[in-house]
Amino acid sequence: MLPLGNLLRRSSRSEALLRRLLGRGLASSAPSLPPFDHQPRAYKGMLAEEVLQKRKKFLGPSLFYYYQKPLNIVEGKMQYLYDETGKRYLDGFAGIVTVSCGHCHPDVVNAVLEQTKLLQHTTTIYLHHAIVEFAEALASKMPGNLKVVYFVNSGTEANELAMLLARLYTGNLGMIALRNAYHGGSAGTIGLTALHTWKYPIPQGEIHHVMNPDPYRGVFGTDAAGYAREIQDHINYGTSGNVAGFIAETFQGVGGAVELAPGYLKLVYDIVRKSGGVCIADEVQSGFGRTGSHYWGFETQGVVPDIVTMAKGIGNGLPLGAVVTTPEIANVLSQKIQFNTFGGNPVCSAGGLAVLNVLDKEKRQEHCANVGSHLIERLRNLQQKHDIIGDVRGRGLMLGVELVTDRKEKTPAKAETAVLFEKLKDLGVLLGKGGLHGNVFRIKPPMCFTKEDADFLVDALDYAISGI
């Protein structure tokens, strides 16, 4: 998922194509955003150009931004965002799959405000009702004996803690992760991540990356048994025979919305457990009903992990993450002092509990299933019309559209994706990009996204593709 500026520098061919296509106008009758009853406030703050200059001066140079002319987003309401001019956009990416209930959902906002008025922070050295209420509600959503919760501040922190738990509990060091995975950006989780665009040249420790069970690009297609045999071979030939754990996203996010081959996790969990390891499900992006068919992504594979990590949608934008595991595994951390200053603070706990309540009250899992089915059907119909659409995949509101220049060779349409990305923004649709080559549109909107929004998104994509 590279910024457009980096893509432009890739090759003279890409640059020439981008300039030609971006300069080409679209036909008339562009689709219009669905009606929405909200009037944004008049914005009187710093404008985009000044924000960009200060950002370049005072923030780290590794930060990237979307679009040739980056948007200054100043307000959000449910599934929509507004820029400094008041222009409305359909948010198809939810703050990188983070806004679950909707931007500024009143129930979440009120919970945060009311708790902030009373007490913002104490840490767990004192008692407070908010953290235990939230932990109890979260544990009630988990299968099996997954009943002990550790609160952290992000998905990266959650995966770091999960890896620590796995190694302490098993007494082994080796961790197995999938190629094309993303599990965080810290020194430890960079090791688990397997996309070179997100990795720095530092030691990654005892990490083993195995073949990705990608139904579209993987060498075994949808044959889960083939991929499972490869992981057994890797354990036999590449390790001591014993491992600490295996971690996987059921729906790879940064990697391009790849749903693992059906039945893969059941086979692999059995192999890993027989090798002395524990099984970790990374639910940072796919949890909380987003897939529609199930509350947790791992449930689509018919498995129960030993450790589950989560973040993003758990807080609807609050800096919140969690690790849930069994009492037996959790007990290994009592050997020493394990502490997180901000994990589960009263404000985040109150907000997180409100998120769970909203998702239940508004039946968002069922909603994701219904709207997602409609959206997938429309996208697959569009695939029949445009050869550039190589694959449509995912479930619920966790979808990916992969663009290729040749369906047989599956050649990534990198430059064309960048062009369409800009065109969609101009039409009022904000999507994410993923995959190693940045040629996958990630469609993961707030879970209040409607069928009317879905129709507009597909119509806009059809219109943009037709324009190139």
C-alpha cells in the first residue's frame, strides 16, 4: 500500500500512464451520493496546504498520505466524512477499518464524555468499575475458555503481548506466521509481518513465514490440505520440531483482503498444537461482526484459538486493543510484573463498552451480512463487465477488489489502480489500498454503511473504470 508519489517514481511507464489517464475527463452523468441529513459546521481552522507543510516539518518523514493532493478531513458523521470545504465523502475505509459503529456515534461520544467528566485516568493500581464491566462484556463474546482479558492500546501491542504469552507458556521460541501478513510495526511485530514494504532491515528473531493460503494467487488455490502439508514440512525441516505458536489473520487486511482457504486453520491448528505451540487469531480488522456471517473471523474456519488479539473496531477510533486468552495461559505472566499504564483506562473502557452495546443494539453483524451480500453481488456483476477486475473477495463489509492488466497472468494493475483511486476520490468515494503491489481496493466502511451507499460505490467504480 504505497503512497501515490512513490508509485509515480516507480517507472517512466507508470508516470506516463498516470499523467495520460488523470488528464482524461469522465463522461457526463456521474453518480451522486445518497441523501444524508447532516449539515457540517463551517470550518475555520488551518487549511490543507498549511497542514501539509507543518506535517512535513514537525512529523516523521515515514508518514505517507493518500492522493496527489491530500484531503484535509475535518468532520465525520456515521459513514461520511467532510473536508475543509464541506464536501461530503463516502468513507469506504473507516479510518483503516477502525470506525465500527460510525463516525461520532452519539452513544459512544456520550459514554466517553460522561466518563471524562468524572475520571480520565488512574491505571489498574486502583479499582474502577469501567474496566471490569468492559472485560466481562468482551469475554461474553468469546467461545470456549477464552475468558481472561488484557487491555492494551493498539493491535501492535496486542500482538506483541500474544507472542510473549505464547513463548512463556510453551517454553519455545519459534513463531510461525503467513507470508503476506501484517501484524504491526514495532520491532517485534515487524518480524511477524511478511510484506517487505512494511519491514525494516533489523533482526526479526525466531520467526518462520510459511506459504500463504491465498485462493486467488496461492500455488494450491483453495486446497487447504496442500498449504497445511507445507507448514508441516516447514516445522519438520526448518525448526527443532517444537514451536511457540502460530498467528494468522483470517482475513488479511494490509495484504489485500485475502480470506484464507476454507478449512485451512482447522488443519494447521492441529499441526501446531501437536508441535507444542499455541494458536493465535489476529482479529484486529475482522472482529466484531464485520464479516457478517460470524462475530469473529476465526469462526468462519470452525476453530477456537488459544489467544485472540483485537483492536481498531473495538474502540470506534479510541486507542484501544485487547488480548483474550485462557486462565491457564494468562497465568504465565504472573511470574513477573506485567503492567500497561493506559490499557483499559476508564475513558477507553467506557467507550469500548458503548461500542459493544451499539453493535448489539443496532444488529450490525446482521446488517453487515445483508449489505455485504448485496455489495458483493454488485461487484461481481461489475467484474463481468470490466476485465481489469481480476478478483472480488471477502465477506460482509470486509471486501477486496483486485485489479489486474491480464486476468490469466494476474499481472497487478498498479498504475491503473492509482488512477482509479484518484478518480473515485473526485467522485466522493474514499477507499483503501492493499496488497504487496497496491493493486487491491480495500472496501471496509463503517458498519452503518447502507445498500444505497453500496450502490453508489459500485456505480462510481463502474463510472471511473469506464473513463479509462
